[in-house]
Amino acid sequence: MAEREKIDFDLEKRGILHFYRDKAGFDKAAKVNDLLAKGGLDRHAVTVDEIRRIEPALKGICYAGFFTPSDSTGDIHKFTRGLSDVCTRRGVKFRFDASIDKIVPSADGRFQICWISTASREGGSDTQSLQVDAVVICAGTASRDFAGMLGDRLNIYPVKGYSITVGLHTLESQTAAPQVSILDDATKIVTSRLGRDRFRVAGTAEFNGFNRDIRHDRVEPLVRWTREHFPEVATDKVVAWSGLRPMMPSMLPRVGAGRRPGVFYNTGHGHLGWTLSAATAQMVADSVSETVAIEGRNRAA
């Protein structure tokens, strides 16, 4: 989609490097790798010397690793903004800064969506509404509440993740930061290079309800890890962030039709939202198309 629509999102097709600090961690990963290989993934073992060749910037203790050459990284914010521009050109109408108040099924099989815009909330009144034929719920952690309005149960829980974006504002930092995506299995920290002057480091999972506070004790290990493995990268310009991943107990998303006709779901992707988004979007689009076709045949009969 990005190639076809010319969306610029700092795409890097350099693969991902998983490294392990000891033999026990590597041996455990090798068993998982056998399953991935059976599934068709090209992910092969690499020695310490090969790790240094794949990503010379990586410092610190390494025992061995696995490299997946097909993996890619990019800036998801830039991608989704670009994708929204494409959708707008193709006729989609977005309503931003709106808080959905309720979704009410009608007797005729349609739905009334009621929302409050930011401006209306500040003014203290004016709920707006829209009649639609069908709804697709893809609202992250809010999907659980919307599903309840429509007679479905979604056991989605917000699992908070943290990340930092390191500003590579000097030539030395830009040279010392990695180009290949890296995953440290021991700490469950993963990285991405975002263009010339940004380095993303993410990790940890926190069960704390809908709390959106950014805790220093969660951010500090990410900064410390960066200094340990990329000591020549300056960390005086770091932007911290936290987000609520919509997780299902099975870690699998809910995709497809709901109980009520005209209700569809594409949610619960957890930490793999961007990874799975194009595939699940196609799945739910097929489900909608199939439903429309069946209804058309029923009306014709």
C-alpha cells in the first residue's frame, strides 16, 4: 500500500536481529526457532562475529543470536497519517476530536452513533449523531465498552508499554546508532531506527488499568540500556511515551462479525497492531463484503 500510494514513513528493510546473552537463553530460543522455521519464516542462527557484522554499532555482551532478514521497520505515526490522507482522497470522511458516547441499534437494523466533539464538550452541550448501516469496531482498549453496547463480550485489557525516542542531534550519535532493528531477549527491549535523526527503544509491559502516567522507573531502564549497548549515542534529548496495548488473553485479535447483524470487529491486536493490521483489515473487509452479498441475494429472492 505504501509503495502504491507513495507514503513516506522512514521504511527500513534491514531485518531484525535477536541477541542472547548466554547459552541458556539461546538454546531456549532455538526450540522456538524450529517452530518458526516450520511456519516458513527465514530466521537463522548467527554467531557473535556475524552479529557484529550485521550491526557493528551494537556493543555489550552477546552469546549468539538469530537474524530475520525479511523484517522491516518504520514510523507508524507517519504511516497512519499518510494512509488517512489516501483514504480521504478516496472518499472517506474522518471525524476527529470526537468522543463516542453511545452506539444504539435501531429497529430497522441500522445503528445510531452519538458523539461529542471537543468543541462541544468545552461548550458544555450538543451531542451529534449519525445513522449508519453497519459498524466496524477497531477502537483499541475502548472496543470492550463498544462491544457491550452491541451485545458482545470482548475480554480486552489495556497492557501499558513504554518507549523512548532518542534524538540523534549530532553526527556522532547518528553514526553510533544502529540501522538494523534489534531485540534483546533478556530485557525484552526492541529498537527501530526512524530516519536519520531518531532512534526508538521500547519495552516492558505493565498491568495498571487505564492509567496513562509515564513512570520514570519504567523509562530509566530504556535509557540505561541505550547507554550500555550504544555508548556513543547522546541521551540528553529523549522523549518518553506510554501507550495502552489492547490485549486479549489468547494474544490473538478479534476479527470478523459480531452477534448482531451489521456489527464487525477488528481489534485486540496487542503489541502486534501494525504487524497484523493489513491482513486483519482484509479479513474484516471480506467479512463485510460477504455479508452484503448474502443480504443482496436474500432481498433478490
